[in-house]
Amino acid sequence: MPSPLDRVKNQLFDPQTGRPLPPLVARGGRLLWVLVRDLLEGQLTMRAMSLVYTTLLSLVPMLALAFSVLKALGVHNQLEPLLAEALAPLGPRSVDITGSVIGFVENIQVGVLGSLGVALLFYTAISMIQKIENSFNFIWRVELPRPFSQRVGEYLAVITVGPVLVFSAMGVTASLLSSDIVLRVSEIQPLGYLVSSLTKALPYVLVIGAFTFVYVFIPNTRVRILPALAGGVAAGVLWQTASLAFARFVAGTSTYNAVYSGFAIFLLLLIWLYVGWLILLTGCQLAFYLQNPGHIRVTRVAPYLASRGAEYIALAIMVQVARAFVKGQPAPTTQALIDDIKGAPEHVHRQLAVLRHHGLLAETAAKGGAWLPGIDPEQVSMVRLWRLVRSGTEPLPRGREPVAGQVLRLLDDAEAPLEATRSSETLRQFVLQDDPPPATPGA
């Protein structure tokens, strides 16, 4: 007899076994199921713990770089209130932690560190964002990270320009809320209630905006704005709610203070960092499923792909990229290939790696990876393309004779008919063979 959990799973993913659920309820139930399943599998929790460790190592260097940029603009004093707001769930002791961290940051003099010290400072800060990208790429099933040059440039832009944009937005918002026009409007009801509600909702809006930006920018794939916004809203609301709940939890943890004494606040800091990173990763997971509803299935791991399926995906990728190149169309991105081929992201990324390994494809520096032929489509035959696709990235193992020879001859015999019929057909000819002939002038 199936357990209650199995019955719920069958009801969501195999509605024929019971009474059909309303479409909205079924979609929401399946989405909630896969989110909880991913949490219970442990990959997100493990990556959240890894990010906690990286945060402890990178917090002061990142704040030091941000402090240096903001100090040049004369707004570095606003860094402490922002950090205090992020650590507010830790209770009254958060003031001491904020003061200690800011003290470390102010004592770091970038100008006297030397070239090696500055390089280590940047490396520590960049490694933090790289760790976040690796976690987001795992969620989005992206196996190819950004190229090194692109990675360093974009990371440095986030570290240096990001704080300026954040504090500029906060300054503009504060100026608008304190302007005479807003103060006069707030005296008129019900507009005053509306202004008060907007002021209370401002922390949510800022957190949601920051999360949405991270979900769009960090993964090495093209993330649409609506799924990212939905993930940002869910994670932002959950973040603010969790901060209130954690503040109440800290207020009632006299036992921790009695047992761990001065270490209690450090343990609470670790717990809060873990909760925060877990919320951020969960929102990213939600954005992925909203953009890729085909992956809302019982198991997270993509089904095993047989050799015929791998060959189909690789050849379909190559034909689509060559077709766009020959016709002068924009180079397809990785996400476009996934959408058009209807293949699992893991399978598409794996075959892209095979094609790039053989020099058949070249990746541009565009966001999410746009692909161009690595060789002239007129210079590669379909037979050679098929053989390279079948060979993968590793040579075939050679076992003991005569078994190895017998098996290899069998494979050669299987490939012989294709070589006999399409030996002279190039990739360019193949992608153009289904196009209609040009119209005759005057017809």
C-alpha cells in the first residue's frame, strides 16, 4: 500500500491515478514538491554552508574595496548603517559585530598594502562572487563557467560599481521620502497611509531588487526578467520574514549565552549567514523552475541519455549553429539551443563541450554563451562531423585482442553505409538542402 507521501506524489505527477487537481493547484503543488525535494537532497544546504565559510573570509576584503570606492565619493559613512541593517537579526550584539567589522575595514589602508597585498585583496573578494556563480550555475545546470577574462572584468565591476549604485539608489529614495512634496502629501489621507505603507515596504523593495539583479547577472546563462523577479520577490519576502523570526529567536536564546558565553554571538552569526544563503539559493532555484517548467519532475537528475540521443542533440546543435551562420542570423545562445532542441540543460551543455573540444564550435563572450562554427561549414563533411560527435572527448579504450578488433570492426561496418552515401555532403549543403529554391524573376 503506498504511503501518504507517495499518494501525494502520484496525485501531483501522475494525476491519472486519482482525482485530477485544478491546473493552478497542480502546478503550484509540483513546484513546491521539487523545491522541498531539492532542499532535502542536501546539495543546496551544502553549498549554503560553503558560502558561509567563504563569506567569513571575504567579508572584510569586499567591504574594504567598497569602502575605498565610497570614500572617494565621500559617502563611506553610509556603509556602517547598511551592515548594521543586514546584521540586525542578531539582536543588540549586532552593534558590536558591526563596529568590529567596520574597525577592521577602516584600518585597512589599500595604498600601503603593496601590489601583492592589493592582488590578494582583489582575489579574496573575487573568489566570493565566483563561489556564488558556481552555486548558481549548479542550480541552472550550467557546466561551462564564464571565460576568465570576462569573469574578472564583470566581477570587478560588481565590486566597484555595485556599492555606488546601491548607495545612490538609497540616497535618492531617502531624499524623495523627506522632500517637502512628500511630507505635504503624507498629511492628506488616505495618501498619508499610502506613503507610510510605501516607507514600510521600502526594505522589501530594496532586498527584492538586489536579489533580482543577482539572479539575472550571476548565472552564466540568459535569465529572463520575470522568473528572476518572481524568485527575487519570494526570496526577498522570505528574507525579511526570516530576519524578524530570527531576531525573536535570538532574543530568547539565554541558554546559548549561558552555555557558549562569548562564542554565542559567533554561532548565531554563522546560523544567520547560513539561513540567508539558503534563502538566496532557494529563490534562484525557484527562478530556474519558472523559466524551465519542463524540469519540474519527480527526480532532479536528468534521465540517462542513450548514445542515439547524445548524437541527435550534438548534431542538432551543430546544424542550428551552422544554419544561423550561413544565413547571417544572430548566433544562438546556450539557452536558445536548450529551448529549441527541447533537451535537458545537462545534456545540451555536455554536447556543447564535446563539439568545442573538437574545434567544431567557438563560444563568444556574450552573456550566456553565444555559439559560432569553429570551422567553415563548407570544409567539414557530415560523415566527419558524425564521427567526431560519436568519439566524445576521450579516445576509445583498447582492450585485449581479439575482442577489441572484433568490436571495432563491427562499429566500422555500422558507419560504412553513411560514409558511402554522404561522403561528399558538407555541413553547409546539409543545412541548406531543405530551403525552397529562389523564385524565378518575372514568374
